[in-house]
Amino acid sequence: MRKKLVCGAMCVALSAMLVGCGKDTVGSGDTQSTKEQSTVQETESSDENATEEKNIVSDDSTGAWVLRKEVTDKAVLDEPSGAALFPDKLTLPINIDSLMDYQVLAGGVDQGTLSSIVDSYTDSFTSLDFMILDKTGTIYSYMPDLLLGKEDDSNETNIKQAISDGNWMLGPSAMYYDTLGLTEDEYNNMCNDNPDEDGKYLLMDKLYDMLGTPNYIGWFCDEDNQTRPGETYDAKEYIGNMRNPENYGSDSVTAYSTYIGWQFADYGIAIYVSETSNSSSGTLRANVHDVSISYVPSTYGTLEDVFGTNAISDFLAAK
């Protein structure tokens, strides 16, 4: 499951890594004009270049989304009040019983409601994905996929056992405006009010406002920087790649994919964000290409269990 998500997100990011826009982080500055100031000009020019380079490194306002936001190393977050997700605005925490009357698809084939197949579908498996239709019976409202069982688990289960054991999670699935309970008009108005901001970033901001400060972070990048979920984390290097794309990747562009999560006592929510940065002529730009969301009940595991080691402490120290 995790490998499929990582590979998919990286392919999207790498195929679109030259696309995007952003704001200049550094101004051109004033220049000296008199001959008697030429020596001063030469010195100040060097200082300006150094300042320009420093500003690119230190100004996160147009960089990766997580660098613009506060994060915390608090182990368990206080649960948000009245938060709800997905087209039918399922109140958090989500109970599996809330999904029993939803129609589900397996392999693109309608299986009826989830409750109708609990007893009739008795084949065993280690993990099984279902696409959930919203209550209108359409797939276009983007309910998250339902995953029963664990891909890397050697113990087999069946639908009834997985549900009774709490061995299920939602997603990872693409995050759209109705994932956060917004209507199309509300989303369009939000975009019109923020014409210079990518709509995906606006949705991430909305989720941040809904859930508060995240307390989980992990990442996946290219082989040479040794940052992988569950393996070696080098937060300083990873943040350096976000801030200094000219030192990494090709044509001054670097792609990076980040897990950002909120771990509560009874559940966790994680988004998987694929972004690129582009640096040219003193300009740093970050562009978002893909955002997926997952809902993980505590009975299934923690975000760390599902997505790998939580590097939030190292990230905070390096940030």
C-alpha cells in the first residue's frame, strides 16, 4: 500500500516538475553610481549576492507547504471539535458502522452495500480494497477507498473479521474539495478570493485550520539523500533540498514528497503531498502536484505504523 502510494506520487511529481509559478523572494536593490564609490560598490555587491543567497535559503513563504506551517512534537493531539470529512461529512472519529449502508465496488464491479457482503463474501485475504460510493450512489464525490486488512501482514482475514477487529482504514485517496465537506461553489469562491494560490494548497490550509497543528512528518526522496519512511532520516538535508533546489535534481528543479499527519488518541489523519521547487535567477518557487489523504483508526495502527518513522523531532530541530 505504502509503496504504491509513494511510487504514484513520485511519478506525478517527476513528470510535472517543470510546471508551476511563484513569487520572487529577493528584490533587485539599489546600485551605486559614482566613481568614488566603486570600491564600496564592489564590496556591497558581494554582500548583496550573499544576502540574496541567504534570503533564498531562509525565506519559506514560497517554499514547501510544511515549511510555511507550524508543527509540533506533541505525541497525541487534542481532538478537534465538530470536525467532519468526506462528501457526506462523516463526523470524526469515523465509526465503521457509519459505512455499512454505503455501496462498494471491488475491481470496478458493484458489490452492493458493505453490510450485504459481510456474510456472503467469506474468502480470506491479507488486504482488500473497496471503492466506496457516496450516498447518492456516484463515484464522482470521491469518497475514500476502504482498505480491509494489511498488505504486509502474513495473517489472513475476511470482511466480517476485519470489520469486527477494526482492521480497516480509509485511503490513501486523492483529496478534493468535497473531501473537506466543501461544495463546488464554496471551493470556487475560495479560489477566486486567492487567485495567486494553487487550489490544492488552499485545501491543505483548510485541513490545517480544521485539525490544528500536525505532529507527524515523514518523507520520501531520491536514492542519494537516504530519506525514506522507516529508514534513515536526514531532516537537515531534506529541508535543504526544499530550500535549495539548485543544489539537487536537474535544471535547478527538485521533487519531494512528504507525509504530514495529525495523530489523535482514537485515529490519525495523514496527507501525502507531492511538490517541486524551482530555482532560477534568484527565484524560489514551490508547486504542488498531488495530495492524498488517509484516515487511520487506532485499531488499525498509528500513522507511524502505517507510514513509517515519525521524524517530527528531527524536522523541528533542523527547521
